[in-house]
Amino acid sequence: MHRVSVREDTGDLTLSFGDDLLLEALNMSSGYEAWQLIRAEGGTSICMVGGGLAIF
């Protein structure tokens, strides 16, 4: 993985695996968490309702 980015205004998550390969998780819900990322070294990031980001 080359890069991880989260849009501050929407909470959309983009994982970049190289020049031509992206995986996007788009926040399409106003009532549920859009995505959850569990890191191998420990910790969790969750896209909250409305696009906010919670990091544990």
C-alpha cells in the first residue's frame, strides 16, 4: 500500500496500491458508519455518521 487518505468533508476513504490501483470507500449513508479500518499494529479508525472520523 502506498497511501491512505480520508476526505475531511465527507469521510471518503481512498487506499492507493500504486499508480493505477485505488480502492475507495465512499460515505453514502447519513445514518450509519460508512467504513471501519482495523490496523495491523493495533487501533481502529471509523467513519462516523456525517463524515467525521473516530480513531481508537
